Amino acid sequence: GGWLLLQNGHLGLEFLSELMDAITTTESMSEGFRTWITTEAHPEFPINLLHSSIKFTNEPPQGVKAGLKRTYSAVTQDHLEVSNMPQWKPLLYAVAFLHTTVQERRKFGPLGWNIPYEFNQADFAASVQFVQNHLDDMDIKHGVNWSCVRYMLGEVQYGGRVTDDLDKALLNTYARVWFGEHMFSEKFCFYKDYVIPKGKTIEDYLQYIDQLPVIDTPEVFGLHPNADITYQTNLANETLSTIMSIQPKNSSAGEGETREAVVQRLAEEMLEKLPPDYNPHEVKAQLQKMGAIQPINIFLRQEIDRMQHVLSRVRTTLTDLKLAIDGTIIMSEELQDALDNMYDARIPKLWFRISWESATLGFWFTELLERNQQFSSWLWDGQPNQYWMTGFFNPQGFLTAMRQETTRKNLAKGWALDSVVLHNEVTKMMKDDVTGPPPADIGGVYIYGLFLEGAGWDRRNSKLVESAPKVLFTSLPVVHVYA
């Protein structure tokens, strides 16, 4: 009647199958016996073992109130009184608030952190231990060494996980704004109504935490209120997408067409509209005419190669899918995925891996045609007056090629690539107002298709402004980029 605890099941998948056999074939088993398995999510985890188990997930709590409550329910009264320094209790609370904030920002995706980091309880424990040691060794006359505390929190304890420069700047900003002598003043607050409580016992702190709002505005974490719209939209889409993916996938749906017939018709329509493949010999000959070693033409060749890869993959999948639906060839796992996703108007995984983000299959396919149109007209009709920047696979490469071109034109003036930088000027023209390339004396390129997130654009005065409430994206006019 004991309990068996198996930790990190994802590291011993072969044994889990043996375990399943042992449990199912044992004739008599004590009522009190339990097997408890901890594991990360793993695609090859034995599915029958998963189905016959009761699942527990351990997620970080949602919201400041829940996060602080969880942290403080693990703090004991002895821990609260471990130091008799007046700074100890406020610092402990501030570290707990920082811990909750860094976790909570993750739900906002790239708006919260550029890279989602796995902040956990160990980071909090190490930070608290450091603060405690620092106070124990502190010279009463000099007080807390704030630059040391900020460095340890922003660069070492939490910052040790952070690999992105902008994320590191964000963490250090939290450390600078929240940790200092000012945190002990009456006026200090993390955000209005979020203050450091004055308490002597754990109960005092838990009582204060209990009266915090259940739902926090993104401004508590230093984000714009619109970040919440993005989060709620993504959450709803994810939920609906999950519901769609677990719908029963029967062949016929009552009176209407079968799933297969719908997808077959869609595949035929897409194949009709799909542009022809690029002939490598013709592309090479045309690029030779245009100047094959010019950086901008090398960039075009690379983009066409990637576009051709997408065209070939789409054509093969659609052709094979039609044959599989007819029963001519076997329906593979990848074709089944394509069938399910196309029926739900989503992008098949095979295509998504080598292409771009898009809301639905319809938008994705329209974009495929538009991207291809830009490349083929550039190849056969010469460089366009303006470029659809967001229609490139590698926009960064385009800007680098443009810098190289400008440097080459100015070699006589002693320009070197290392010292050439990009400048942007947002013009007052929209896409349809452009009639020619940028002025020859400045050079550069006109680009369009850029959006601002979380800001508006004042076209008359050419400057950023606050975006209107509930407006997530603002389209920018044509931008002149030159080097």
C-alpha cells in the first residue's frame, strides 16, 4: 500500500511502457497503492498510460494577487524574522513582487519578453538568500549597497537567464526603479494602489495581498493597456484552435459534402492559381543581364530560390493530396495533417515551416501570390520604384545589400562598409503616390508595408503619437531608407 514516485518520466520513456505492462498484468493490488510520475510534456509519452492517469499540471499562478499569495504561503514566520534590519521585510516583498512581474509578463508573448524565459522558484529563493546575506554583512553607517543589489538581481539572479539585450535592459530598469532608498518612503508604489505593506506577521502580508485586484491592468507591469487586447485575442484564438483540433474527423458531415470532397475542390482551385515554377537557367541568364554580382541581385536570387522551394512544396502536397483522396496513393501522416488543416482553413505544418506567419490559409495563399508577383516582376521588368518590405523572407538581408550598393557607388569618396549606417525618413506618400525611384543624389530605396504596434502616426507633422484606444496597428506611409 505504499506510494511509488518516478521523477522526470520523459527521460525514461522505455521504462514507462514496462511500468504500464506491470500495472495492467498484476492480478491483486493494494487499495492504498499509488504511482506518481512527474514529467515534461513529451510527444512520445505512452498515450495509454496518459489516458489511464489522473493529470495534475503545475502552472505559475495568474495575476499579481495569486503570484504573491503563492510566494508568501511558502514563507514562514521564522523566515520573516530572520533579520532584524528594518530593510529586510520591504526588500523581501519587493523581490516577491519582481518575481511575480517577470513571470506575469510572459503571458503577453513578445510584448512581455522577446524570448520567453523559464523563471522559477529557484530564482526567487536565490535572490532572497542574497538579500539576506547582504543585510547580515552590511555596515550600518553606509547602509545598503544599492548598485550591488541591482546588479545581482538584474544581471545575475534573474538576468543570468536573459540572453536578449533589450530584455536585459528591461530587467535592469525594474531593478533601478523599484530598488533604492526611495522604496522605504511613504510615497513609494510599484503602480498606484500596489504598495509595500507594513506588517509584522505573515498574516498581515496575506491580508494585504487578499485585497489586491484579481485582474491586473497591464500598466502594473509597465505595459500599455492595449497589451491586454493582444493577450485576450491570442488566448481566444488558441482556445478555439484547440477545440477545432479535437473535433471528430469523420468522413461525412451529414447531408453536405464530405471533408475529402471539400479539400479536393480547394486543392484543385489552389493548383490552378499557383504560379509556374522558376526555370533556373532563365533566372540565371536574366540575372547575368542585370549584373549577377551586384549585392541587390544576389539578394533577389536568394529570395527567388526560397520562393521556388515554397512553390515546389505546395505543388507536391496538393498533387499528392488529390491522389491520396482518390485512393491512388496511401494517405501519409503529413498529408493527413494537410487535409485536416486545409479543411479548417489553417496552414499545413509542412508549408508553415518554410514560409511565413498568417492568420488563415486564405490570407497565406494570397500572400504567396503577391510575394511571387513582386519577385517575378522585379526579375523580368527591372528594379521596382518601391519594395514591399514585409514580402521578403530576409528583410535584414535586403537592407544589408542596399548598404553594400551605396558603399560601392561611393568608393571614390573613400566610403567603407563598416562606417556606413542606415537612415530612415517616413515620407508623406502612400504606396500609390510613388511614381519613380528616390532622388539619385541621396539614393536608397522606398519601402512600404510596415505597421506600428501600440503607436499612431501623425502624417501632417511626421511624428509618432499615442494610438487611438482599441487601435492595435497603424499602417505607416512609404519610408525612404538610405545609407
